[in-house]
Amino acid sequence: DTAVSQTPKYLVTQMGNDKSIKCEQNLGHDTMYWYKQDSKKFLKIMFSYNNKELIINETVPNRFSPKSPDKAHLNLHINSLELGDSAVYFCASSQEPSVGTDTQYFGPGTRLTVL
Amino acid sequence: AQSVTQLGSHVSVSEGALVLLRCNYSSSVPPYLFWYVQYPNQGLQLLLKYTSAATLVKGINGFEAEFKKSETSFHLTKPSAHMSDAAEYFCAWGYKYIFGTGTRLKVLA
């Protein structure tokens, strides 16, 4: 049983396209996150949702729109993809509301390549 | 600005040798500090975390870290490296979800 799962694992697309990445957690957690890891392994938080409500939005371009249909799912939709969006995107979840003190459980990542 | 600094982007040790990965934090609030490990092509998983209960924190796979307020450090150690420890290690500050730039540990046979 995978705790935090993401689909797809790999995504290759052309500049200007729109794509989505899906994330699901079966841990019963209240909070979910999206992170971007660049080619130098630098990991930066993008969004955080608590019980379907946006808590953190870290100066991410508005081409990125998270959507949380329920507290077990947090999807990431990206419009008008750019070369700089190429990265590995990680979904994560934690039990507690976003106070940053709780352990985060990460998905396996989605490697996005924009050509 | 609050930050987490990991000294050494690459560390190589011989199998059986001591592992020391360095993390310093810059914070004016009580830190909630974490060490995560990332194996190739996988997500991050928790090694250990400091939440002010005890300064010496023991984690999984024989790793431990000591919180030293006077040095603003939270270095990760393991007495004897194993080949399976080869991975990327991240120190993180919980309050702002700030991650260090990572240290790649290589274990030499």
C-alpha cells in the first residue's frame, strides 16, 4: 500500500502545453503539499493545503494551480509550460495543520521535462 | 532571513567509517529541525527530527543528530557507514518548510 502516490512518474511535453499531476494520500492526513526540486536538488515548497483549503502559496507563478477535491487528493495543474518548469515535483502530506512541526511523507516524485 | 545551511554538497566516506553531515540553522524562533534522506529516484523519507524534547535525537538506520543551540547546529552522524547509506541527505527547518541544499553521501568499498 503506497502512502503517498503520484501520477504520472514521468511527463515529457512541449512548451506552451497544459499538464496535470495527480497526488493521493491514504494516510488520513489533513495537510498536503507540493514541492519543486530543481536539477541541483534544491527543494522548494510551492503550496500547502489543509483540509482542502489553501494555506501556503509561495510566490509561485499563477500558471500553477493546485486543486484539492478532497483532503486525500491534491492535484497540480500547470498552464503554458515553460522550459524552466522542468523539475521533479513532489507531493507530500502530514497529519497536523501547517505548522511545520510534523513529519512529512513524500510521494515518489514526478519528473517533468519541458522541451 | 531564516535559513538552513548544509556544508559540503558531496561527502565521501569509506565503508565502516564515521559519517558526519553538517547542518547549521539561522533562526530566532525555536527550531523544529529534520533530517530527510532521498535514495535515487525516490521521494524523501524522515530520518529523525528535533522538537525540543531532547538534544540528542536518534533516528532510523543508526543515524543520530545532536542539537547544539550555542553553535546553531544539528549535525547528522552515524558511527559506521554502510554501502546502503549512499543517498542524498537534506536538513530542513519545519516552521517555514525550508530545506538545505542537500549533501550527497558516497560510501566507498
